[in-house]
Amino acid sequence: MAIKTIGKHCKGCGVCVTFCPKQVLGLDALGKITIVDESKCITCKQCEMRCPDYAIFVEKK
Amino acid sequence: MEKLIEKYYRPRLPHIWCPGCGNGIVTSSIIKAIDKLGLDQDKTVIVSGIGCSSRASGYLNFDTVHSLHGRALPVATGIKLADPELNVIVITGDGDGTAIGGNHFIHTARRNINLTVILFNNNIYGMTGGQYSPLTPTDSKATTAPYGTLERAFDIAELAKAAGATYVARGTAFHANMLVDVIAKGISHDGFSLIEAVTQCPIYFGRQNKKGDASTMLKTQRDHAVTVEAAKKLSPEQLEGKFKIGVLHQSEAPEYTKQYQGIIDRAQKGAK
Ligand SMILES: Cc1ncc(C[n+]2csc(CCOP(=O)(O)OP(=O)(O)O)c2C)c(N)n1
Ligand code: SF4
Ligand code: SF4
């Protein structure tokens, strides 16, 4: 499994952080998407589906 | 989604929409529906009016027309009549489609021409700074209604049905997968299709009406939407304050470009 984030697209709305069921994601000091604990990810793709800015993609491996 | 972006978006991201705006989610649902149906990219045209929502056409890699405020439907009608083989998809907002474009809306529905209209309903004019629209709920704050709106809102789905639309559905940015499904059904339907996509404008509608941030507004969509199937089992009291999502209406009626071809055929016979 791999989570890919695109900082250039992220506007820090926090939607992915709210809807991730496993607290995998957070926002960094600049308010951009950051991965807190990738090992907890269940590849549900909630974040990818809800990101309004196409800034996070999750690949099932 | 990454592959879909490569295939269907122009290389000009990030888009201009505000942090947390639902427009990006609704736009990706349209793209997923197009991809699911396997539409030919060269035979699919996207037409929009003016507004934040209508800006979507500029990001999509199809033949697109970003037309005039309220005028997406006449432009789309012209394109569809010129080449009925094209899939013509219209992107509009609640202001664009039901205020300045309201008259075009009812008459295009009445003709039952095979267009698919996705109306991004964020209950406000976002682009111009938060004026109320015909879809702003009564008693909402807007820059043009600092003490709250007095007018009742249209139910755009009911209006479309009454005007003659033969496919009417509603989805939300929260129920993104279901939105893909109702858009795909609308594109497949042979007649005028209206899909109301309930979406959040956290910046203008949200802030003025204390609706919380984007996540909170998405949760509000989740908590107030009831599927058509579930609604059948609920009493009017239980449905108070809720709205239905799913396919709300589907019927059959002669489609306009086919009727028009009939006129062409008759006229050509007469000329011989
Ligand atoms: C003829 C004309 N009148 C007014 C405007 C100004 N204007 C631009 S967008 C807009 C409202 C858009 O509202 P809506 O369709 O709800 O889109 P949103 O920005 O909320 O997505 C208005 C009034 C214009 N561009 N052209
Ligand atoms: S795929 Fe699911 S579990 Fe993994 S980061 Fe995204 S929302 Fe969280
Ligand atoms: S003003 Fe509202 S509708 Fe327009 S981009 Fe910002 S959040 Fe979206």
C-alpha cells in the first residue's frame, strides 16, 4: 500500500483528516497534508474520494 | 483517481476553488461517470455558464464552452442540434441555472432535448461574494440579505419535473459514489436530465450562516439526506428537515433532436 500526497494541490481544508477512519493523516505546521502513521491505513480510499483538491491518492498493493 | 486526472483533466491544477469547496468533488464525480460509461472523449462536449461551479469546464480535457452567465443551456442546445451524436453535458450553478438562466432552464426541460445538466447547488452566488439565489433556503443570511432571506426557495428537482424533464436526480458531495451513479444514469437517459448536486460553499454560504467548516458541512449533507428507498418507509414527520437523494423521477417522452430530424426528413421529401 502506498499513500501519495501532492503538496502543491493541498489547500489544508482538513476533509481527509476528518474522514479517515484510522487517524492516518494530519496537517503539518504549514497546514498541508502530512502522513502521521501509514501503517494504520486500511486503503479504504475515503481520503482520495473526498479530497476536493486531488491532493491524495491511495494505491492498493 | 490519479489516472483519471491524467486522462480527463487539463494540466492546470491546482484549481482556483477555495479550501474545502465541494466543486472539486462534484467535478470528479462527473469524470468518474464519464469514465464508467466509456464515453468517447472526442464525442463529449462540456458546456458551462458563469460562476465558481461553471469554472469546472476549464479544467476538463474535452471540447468545452465556458459560455455566458445563465446561457449554458441555449449554447448546449445549439451544439446538440448541430450534431445529435455528441454527448452534451452542462455544468451550472444555482444562480446560473435558476436565477438568470431560469427561463432557459424550464424551456429546455420542456423540449426534452437529450442534454445532461449537473447543477451544483451550494445555495449561494459564490463567485460574486455571497448574494442569495433562488435556491437559498428561507431565513438564510447573504450579503444581499443581512437580516435573512424572506423568499421561499425553489425545489429545483420538482421544478424540472413539472417543466417536463424526463430524468431528475439528486446527489451530494458527501455521497460522492452515489453521485457518480446518478450522473451516469442521467447521461445514459435519452432526454433532458437534471442532476442536482448538493455541495458546500464554506466560504460564503457556510461562514455567513455559521454552518461550520467543510468537514462539518459534509456531515450536514450526510445527516440530512435520505435515499428515495429509505424515504418510502418514513412518515412525513420523520422526513421533516430532510431531503431525498437518488433518482427522483424518470419518464419517457419524445426527444427533441429526434423529432427535429423528423421535420428535416419531411421538409426534404417535400422539396423533391
Ligand atoms: C450577465 C451577467 N450578470 C452578472 C454576472 C456576475 N456573476 C458572475 S457569477 C454570478 C453568480 C454565480 O452563482 P452560481 O451560479 O450559484 O455559482 P457559484 O459561484 O455559487 O458556483 C454572477 C451574478 C455576470 N458574470 N454576467
Ligand atoms: S485510505 Fe482510508 S485509512 Fe488510508 S489514509 Fe485514506 S482514509 Fe485513512
Ligand atoms: S466562493 Fe464558495 S463556491 Fe466559490 S470557490 Fe469558494 S467555496 Fe467554492
